[in-house]
Amino acid sequence: MLEKMSDFFENRLDGYDEHMKKNIVSSGEFYPFTARCLPMGESSHILDLGCGTGLELEEYYSINPSARVTGIDLSKGMLSALKRKFPGKDITLISGSYFDVPFGVCAFDAAVSVESLHHFTKEEKIPLYTKLCTALKNNGYFILTDYFSLSDQEEYMYRRNLIALKAEQGIADDEFYHYDTPLTVKHEGEALFAAGFSSVEVLDHWGATYTLRAVK
């Protein structure tokens, strides 16, 4: 049975950090790498989409302790866990969908998302990325670390499977339920370019997990 996105993560809060660190291939490499890609300037302001319990922020605060972070996540339990990790840090936490929460204009030096955006179509991502591009300062950038489909056929298979499961369970197309439907890197780049980013490059990858840098 498919679970609503927020319920899925609330139900797995206990042991979530341990699972991500021990069971996700190359997480010990891509979390530190992602953090090193973010701005190192004093009081740099970062937007974290789908921040969860702040695994990428553990790495980031270790190298830039003065950073300001705004984190958005559907799971209130995960946001509470994140807040407990970083007492005294300049963190603003927002419980909600990053599709719905306003980001502002020219508000952030950079944005980041790790293992969160592989649930959505290219068409769903373009308005989100357009909003994100607007929220970045001039020459600001977005670091996306996520896993991707390795072929068009694989991408379409995931999407077809989700559509079939939703039909079986009577779930509306516009409702977000947890099921992985990663795009290919090519299609992800197309969504970012369509949203107004001027360049998209692959910084590194570990199997199917890639880190992309999209510059406003």
C-alpha cells in the first residue's frame, strides 16, 4: 500500500539517521561532498528542500558553523529531530510542502536538496525550480544530490508503476504518495534549464547517485 509522503517519513523517524548512514550506498561520501559544495562565507544563507533530520547540515555546520539555514519538510517529527541536533544555530524550520511554501525573491546564497526530489515528474518540478531560481541571489546556485534513473526506460517504468498503484488504490493524480520515480540526469537538467537556471553541471556521482550544480 502506498503511504502519503508525510506519513511515510513520520512512521520511520526512529532509526532514520542510522538507516540513511548505514544502508544507503555511498552516503558516507555524498553527504560530506554535498556540504563542501555549499557557500563557505560567514552567515551564508541556505535553503534546504526536504531537510529531514538534517544529515547534510551535520556536515555543513562542521565546516561553516555560522551559516544561516531555512529548512522545509513535510514531517514535523523530522524537523523536531533536526532542531534538537543544532541548539544555538541560526535555523528557520518550516513544516510544509516545498511546492506550496513561498521562498521569496533573491533571499538565498544557495539551495540544497539531498535524496528528496526523486518522487516527482519533470512537469511537476519545473514550477518548483522556477520558484527556487527566483529565490536565489544573483549568481546563487542549487546543489542537488539525489539518485537518478539510468535510462529513459527505467524512468518510464517507475512512473507507470506508480500510476498503476494509484489507480488500484483510488488515489488522485495530484496527491503525493511515497514512491520513488527518479528522472534521468538529462531530464532533471531539462527541468532546471526550463525553470531559468543558466547552467547545470554534474559535479560527481556514486553509482546512480549524482550531485548537480545549477547556477541562476
